[in-house]
Amino acid sequence: MKIDWDRRTCARRGHITYLPHEEHLRERLHAATALGEAWRCLRCGDFVLGDPHGCGPAADAPLVPRGKVLRDLFILRFLAVERAVRGVFIVLAAVGVWQFSNRKDAVHRFFDEYIAVLRPVARHFHYDLDQSPVVGTIQKTFGYRHSTLVLVAALLLVYALVEIVEGVGLWRAKRWAEYLTVVATAAFLPLEIYELTEKVSWLKIATLVINILAVLYIAVTKRLFALRGGRAAFDAERHSASLLEVETSAGVPAAAHNG
């Protein structure tokens, strides 16, 4: 089922109308009805009753995202939420590491007491806790120095900050955030691939696939790093998808507008 991104967005946020100073455009964007004046929405193209939301030269009309641009914006915001949620979880992990560094001895004693209680139960089920990889990994962390754990917590916070900044920038459709997301995500891909060679899990596979698709999608659709014409082609695409499309649908050839 094809999604009408223009009407979907107008239904949620409302229409955007504009009164251009150019008479031939004003006539094409305006309609007189029995209920009053109506103006063509710059997003969905429907006529809307009431006064226009703005006026001025056509060149100063708001650049309203339409069609494919709106779809791309929706996907960017999905990625923004994913980055922000991941950033929050990393912050919680950093806080946990920092708390652990300050209470390592107490946690170590509690862990030893807990394992001592569970050891007979595990033996009953023929499971050796002392050979458990999870238990072994936890025991190794007790050997880390306080300074090392603080450094890990600090690095996690920096990583979380990058993720949250990416999320905010992508939500606001900032081009610098798109570059940051592509560079930062691509930088971690080799590490994610290496982790898969150590141990395969569906979560790791899903994360790797999402990150690869995100890098390719943003770089190609947003024409980053001079791909597909770069920034100039991207801006031209946005303009042709907004004001020029409305004018063309109203009977004004794009070539005449450019001339």
C-alpha cells in the first residue's frame, strides 16, 4: 500500500499556504469558493480555506518538504530515535561502571557470597559455576584497577554523547549530523564484524545490518561526500520537490520559472 506522505504529514501538522506577489502564480494558487477564499497547500497541493499563512515573493516561499523528501525525513527520524535510545542505554552503562569502580570491593564480596550459595544448587544440576564463561568474565572485572574502570566509564560517556548528538541532529535533519552519523557508524563497523568472528548472535547481526544500511542509505540519498552530484544536486532536488512541483502541477513550466 503506497503511503501519501504529503497528506499524511498535513493531517498531522496542518497545511502550509502562501500568497506569492507574482500575479500569475497568485492566480494559480488561489481559488474563490462559496465558503470563501482557498489557497493551494505547498505540501499536499490541496486547496485550503482561509487566509494564507505567509506572503511575499515566490523565491521567499518556505521550502516545504514533499514526497520522497518527507519519506527520507521519516526514515532519518527513525534512525534518530534509535541513536538517542542507544545513547541513553550507554549512559546507564557508564554510570554502572563508575558506580562499580567505587564499590568494587563490596560488590566482590557480595558476588563471592552469592556464588557460594548457588554452587551446591548448580552441582545438583551438573553445572560447574567455576567453569562458566559468564562467571569468569565477571571475576575478571574485579581485577581491573579503579583508574581503568573510570577511563572506561568516561569513554562510554563520550560514545553516548556522540550517539545523542547524532540523534538530535538527525531529528532536525541537519546535514552535519548526517556526515557525523555516516563517519561514526562506519568507524565502528570493523569492530562489529570482528565481534561476530568471536561470537555470533542475532542481536549482533541485526545491529551490523542496521548500521550498514544506515551508512549506505544516508550517504547515497543525502548525496554526501560528493555522491550523485553532492550538495548542489541535493539542494536542487529539494527545491524541485517543493515550489517547482507545485508550480508545474498548476500549469507553470519549470523551464519558464528558471528563465
